[in-house]
Amino acid sequence: MSEKSYHMTPAQFREYGYAVIDWIADYYKDIGTLPVLSQVKPGEVRQTLTPGAPRKGEAFTAILHDMKAVILPGVTHWQSPNFFAYFPANASGPAILGDLLSSALGVQGMLWATSPACTELETCVLDWLVSMLGLPEKFLSTSKGGGVIQDTASSSSLCAMLAGRERATNYRSNRQGCDGRLVAYTSNQAHSSLEKAAMVAGIGLENLRLIEVDQQFAMRPEVLARQIAQDGAAGLVPFFVSATVGTTSSNALDPLPAIGAICRKNNIWFHVDAAMSGTAALCPELRYIQDGLDLADSYTFNPHKWMFTNFDCNCFYVADRKALIDTLSILPEYLRNQATESGAVFDYRDWHIPLGRRFRSLKLWFVIRHYGVEGLQFHVRRHVELAQQFLEWVRQDDRFEVAAPAPLNLVCFRHRGGNERNTMLMDRLNTSGDLYLTHTRLNGKVTLRFCVGQTNTTQMHVENAWKRIQEEAGKL
Amino acid sequence: MSEKSYHMTPAQFREYGYAVIDWIADYYKDIGTLPVLSQVKPGEVRQTLTPGAPRKGEAFTAILHDMKAVILPGVTHWQSPNFFAYFPANASGPAILGDLLSSALGVQGMLWATSPACTELETCVLDWLVSMLGLPEKFLSTSKGGGVIQDTASSSSLCAMLAGRERATNYRSNRQGCDGRLVAYTSNQAHSSLEKAAMVAGIGLENLRLIEVDQQFAMRPEVLARQIAQDGAAGLVPFFVSATVGTTSSNALDPLPAIGAICRKNNIWFHVDAAMSGTAALCPELRYIQDGLDLADSYTFNPHKWMFTNFDCNCFYVADRKALIDTLSILPEYLRNQATESGAVFDYRDWHIPLGRRFRSLKLWFVIRHYGVEGLQFHVRRHVELAQQFLEWVRQDDRFEVAAPAPLNLVCFRHRGGNERNTMLMDRLNTSGDLYLTHTRLNGKVTLRFCVGQTNTTQMHVENAWKRIQEEAGKL
């Protein structure tokens, strides 16, 4: 280029790119030794940033320097092998590099026509996952259904609710708006995103019934059936049920066959949210968690939680793609094109709320090909084993009790000394930086959650974590 | 690690990371010579992919090899300097590398507490942009407002509509659902995302009034005022107006001062969508496009369109953050923490629909620091100059007419030979692979859109494009 330019040249990109790759490789080498939970106070990071944007460009080395000096102290290391909090959001080398290529290609996949590979690779990989996970074949693109990558399960569940809303009202809600008569259902242990979806979709929180759960924190289908009958009798319109495979609090498994049967009988959209736990189905011996999924209209799980694919990568499947597309489709003139009009292609913008979309299937493709089904199964099994071992240790220590069934990789437990002690224990552990775990409440009691799902977590990390928990418990 | 593992080691990551960086540097070196629009037919990419996932992991070199062999033929090169279609979605070296660090850190920014730097850098950079663009100070985080990064303007506009809905109903819609009486307004040239938002939010398409435009394709405020009065008299509740700064079809500028005054008078939420064109305000001489923005309740624009920051990076500002947060907030036990309860921090999950969120401010921070305000201004000015030059060439060629005012970087024009000829001209140009441009309809007439905004587009590329357009026009 002869014109003046402030752009990074390909040669500079190569040099700085290597530097960033080195930075990341070093970060992952050291990550196990960093305090997991950031120790900064509110406003502390902001204070170290310049108050205004620079007038003149800065050297790349200066910017990269600040990653360590300014950013890292304020980072909680979600990729640390000592991270046992919330749900994992694990990443891996192939995912990061696949995502890098997506950033660099910078294509838009809103329509098939705007970059065909972006759509077709996504369809292909989501079909692969149907077999890999043993999902019902109706979710295949070659049947009447299909899958799409969204940002989060929150967004997918919202889209499921919208499709259910439109099916129930014969698309009247889309045309005339909601009328306050539609009623949705989920358990009182379901993820908060269902409540958010009910607000966003014009259904209203009061029209989302939080069905009570049994002693295992799973939805009670007989209560659901009763509530549906009652609402129907009151002139309301039951239209949507969301069941959870692995609740956020305690990993409870709702009974899909019974719930699905109720939905079928009442012609209600049946959605299943398996955000983290869905990945477990890679292993045939764990596939029982999704028994009954053949009754579902839609299904969502997150490879960006437990499948080594960095955020964001949520997979959303529908059994009847027409219902979804008819709900979300708008076709302005500036997006018209021959491929769309031929009907031979998917235009994924009609499968979710945003119009623009990046090439997210690349990272998932890289992950599946790098690990192979075998490698993914190996690591998922290993995580479950480690969690089960931890569970056993908790059981053997009289000071603690197990707070909920732990079918997979999440262990809910508590110190027998009451809420305050558990909070204190958690805070001390987290402040130490040695590990990070979080809490919930089950039956009103503060409960500690220990979730094994980090890419580089091994036996040693789980052992160390348990040792530290025992140590701090001894000091209470 | 002594345990068996299928993971990429840090040493392997370094090696393969370098290879990917090289791949990208080479791609950008060659990109100007590649056919811009992918020439594949529906299903062609899919056919070259293996029908099922591999049982065993594959070598990284094999995966990277397929990027060229399988993926690239199906890619439309949005980063090509010969891309003049739709709106740009431009990327740059610093953005790609900042995004790479975000993928690698893999932190979740849903709460301040889950990684403080992710929240505080975002707040800081969005405050920087307020000064950089000359936006009203009420959008600063240090006032009652603030900014957040979302995925797309579609999502931001939806959130604006929701906040407006809740303000108008005193949060009754969130609790009891919509009742079909709320009415929203935008111009008939507004982006299709407004229609989608009206459907999603339970308002209904029939309750979104598409206000007619003047001869410049800008909303007619007197028609808006009349419609609002009429709807109010009919017992409906006007609650939301979205004005556009640079419509998708023709870059028309709605008159914000007049529209804002109407909204103030009627206590209606006033949203402004400047998806692409907002970036122009980096240059003081172009800031007139946002005159009247001081009357807005919310504002959205996309650095991922024209500010060299790869997708996704939409900036959404509100004047009253409490209204937004109260609309979208849900706080389950498992997300409770001291920082949130202190009220001293932002929890950005309450500012949009998804819960999970990645560290997107890194790429924006990298871009602003690499270019400096000066470098960004330089390139935006250059794009506008190049588009204006193109406009002049169109004016001087009798075969063509200018179809709409071209205040910035988008030129709408058409061959005088009618719709069919324009479609034929476009198809031939796009099929040649030499450049890519798209169409719209203005007053029923097929209109070609030529948008200058690619990172590496220079005088030469625009000259070549015009030469090719003239050539093909000669053959019609």
C-alpha cells in the first residue's frame, strides 16, 4: 500500500501475533499457581486505567505489557485447574485457535449467502453432535429439525419460549402482541434465565409457574399436571414447559419422560435445558440423563461449559425448524437473495435474535477433530470420576454432609456447623486464592458447590482442594 | 501432568499458534486477490466434510490444512478490500489479537465478582467512547447512565424496547405480561431488527407503526406526532420510538431533534440506532449526524461495523441505567455475592439478555490504543472521502443516477436502464469475484449500494471497482 495507514501490516501482525501466542502459552503454564479468585476491590482496576483514550497510537508492546500489569490482577482465572466454582466455562488449545481463525476471517453468517461455509459447517457439526451425544434423530438437519449455535442457553431458552408462544397462538402474539393469558412452567430449581425469558417475551413472571420439586430437587410431574389442569380450567393457556437436565444449584435431573408425556397430552411446547450436563452424554453410560428427550420440541446445551470450547458456544436444537423460523423470520429487501428464495439453504439469522453472527462452528470443529470422540469421552469421564472421589471424601468426613445427589461432576455439600460457618469456610478458601468454589441454598441451607470441569484439572488439584477444605474446616 | 491427557500442551499450543498466526498473515496478504463472493452452490461445502465426527483425534496440521481446502472456497471475504456490500464488519490486527486474549483468558463477566477487570475495562472503554464520539455526558457511567457491550444492535434495540415497555407500564408487563395496548414507532426505512424486537417483546408487529419518510428517506416527524396522537386517542399506549442515524438501505438520517421533542412531550422512550454510522462521530466535522442525541434515552452503535473491531462488539448506552437494570435483573441465590450487594459495582448480566459474557472490551481497548483517536479519525475520513469520490464518478456518468443522499460512506445509485438491468449488473459484478456489492429498493426501484468501510480498502480498490462497474454496464 502506498497510502498512509495506521494499520498493522501483515509482518507486524506476525510478530505481535507470536508474542500473544507466547503470552498465552506462558499464562497456561503458570495458571495453576495464580490466586484463582481476583483479590481486587471495586474500582481498583479502573483506577489503573488512563481516564481518557490516547490521542496517538501506542506501541503494541505497551498494550501487551498492560495485560499483565493492569488486567491480570483483576482477572478471576476461570481456566485455572483450581477453579471449582459455578459451572465451568472451559477452553482448550484447539478451541482458542479455531476462534482466532473466526476472528480473523471476520465473516458474517447471518444468511447462507453471506458466507456459505459458515452456515454449512455449523449445520454439519451440529449434526455430528446428534450422533456423538445420542440425541433423537429428529434434531438432525436432514429431518424436519436442526441445530444452531447461539451465545448462551439464556438466549436459546428464550427462543424456545417464543416458538412455543407462537405455536400456541397461531402466530397471533407476533402480530398483535401478548394478551396475558399464556402460562409457562418450570421447576423452582430451574435457571434464572427462564424467569428472564418470561419477562422478555411478554409472558410475565406471574405467568411462569415454578413447580415444586421432590427431595432430590427434581420437578414433581404430578404437581405440574395438576397446575396445568388448574390453569386450563381458569381460562388460561398453558403453552410451554422447560425441564432441566442438571439444575444450576445441585445438578438435579428432572424426569423427562413423565414431563414430556404431560406436554404431549396437553399440546405444550416441551423444552429441555441441559446447559452444562448435556456434555456428559458423550459417554454412553451417562446418556440415561436424557431419557425422554425424544418427547422434546427443543433442547439446549453448552459446549462452552464442559466441552473444551471457549465461550460463546451454545447449541440449540429444535424438532420442527419451521416453527422456530416462522417465529423469528423477517426478510427485508436488502437481505433478499437467490439462495434464500430457492429454499435450499438455512439462513441462521432466522434461528435466533441477533442478525449478525460470527463463524462459531470453527472452534467446535477444531475441538471435535483435535480430541476425537474418544478424547472428549476420556476427559468427561475423568471429571466425573474426580467429582465422585471428592464426594466419597466428603462422605467420610463427619464434619460434612452431602446436600444433594451428585450424579455427575457437581458435588453439593455443607459443613454441619450451619449457614454462617459454611459462608465463612467458603470466603476463607476463596480469599486464600488456592481454589475457588461457590454456594447455593438448598432447602434454605447454605450449600457449597464443588464442580469439576476445568480442562487442566487433575487428581492432584482435587486432592489439594479437599486438603485445603479440611484445613480451613479445622480452623472454624 | 503425569495423568494421561488428550489436551494440547503449552509447547504444542505455541507451535500451532504460530502456524495459525502465519496462516492469517498470509491470508491478509493475499485477500485482495481472492474472489470476494464465494462461488459455491448450496450443499457444496457440506459435501466435502466428513459425514460423522472422528473417533480418534486428528493432527492439528490436518485440521489447519482443511481451512484452505474445505472452508475458504465457501467463504465470502468480508475483510477483502474489494468488499463494498451490506455494511462493513471490519477487523484489524489489534482487534484480532485482543480477541485472541479474550478467548484464552476465557473469563465470564456476568458479574463484577466473576472477573472484575472484565467489567471495569468495559465501563472504562465505553466512557472513553463518550468523549471520543462527543456523545451526551448522561451516557457516562459516572452520571446516571452508562454503556455496555452487546452482541448486535438487534439485541440492544430489543433491550431498549423492553426498558421502554417497563417504564411505560411501571414494570407491570414484566410481572403480568403484555396486554396488546402498547405501541412503538420507527420509520419504514428502519432496520428489520425493530420488527423482530416488537415480535419478541410481546408488542406485536401490528403495534409497531412504520412511519413514512420524506424524499430523503428520513422519518417525517409531523407524521409521527399525528400517529402518536391518534393512537393515544384510541386508548393505546405509545411507549417507544426508534430513530435511525444512517438507515441500512440508504444511510438516511432521521431528524433527532424533532423526534426527540415529540418523545419528551409524550413521555415516550427515545432510542437511537446508529449501527454503522455512529463511528463517523469520531470526526468532529461529522458529528452533526447525532445532533439531538441529548434527548435520547438510549443509543446504540457497532464498533464491529466500521471501527476496526471484529464482530461481535455493539455498544449500547442508556441515560438511566436503573431503568434498564430494573427491567432485566434477576438475582438467584447462586449468583449472590458481597460486591453485588454493596451496590458499588456493575453486574453487566443485568444490562442484556444473556447471562454469560466474554471479555469483549479487550479488543476494543486494543484497537483504540493501537490506532489512537488520530488513527481512527484518519481512516474514517479516508473512507468517507473515497465514497464521496465514487459518488462524483457516478454523477458524471450519464448511464447512472444517484438514488439517495450520501452523507457518509454509503453511495446508493442505479443504472438508468431499470430494475432488471441493475440486478443483472450486480449479479455479473458479484459473480466475477472482483468486487462485492449488494442492493436495496428505494421507492420500489432496485438500487445498488456501494459502501466503503473495509480496513484495507484504498483509492486503488475503489477505482478498480468503478472501472469494473463501468465495464459491465457497457456490456448490458
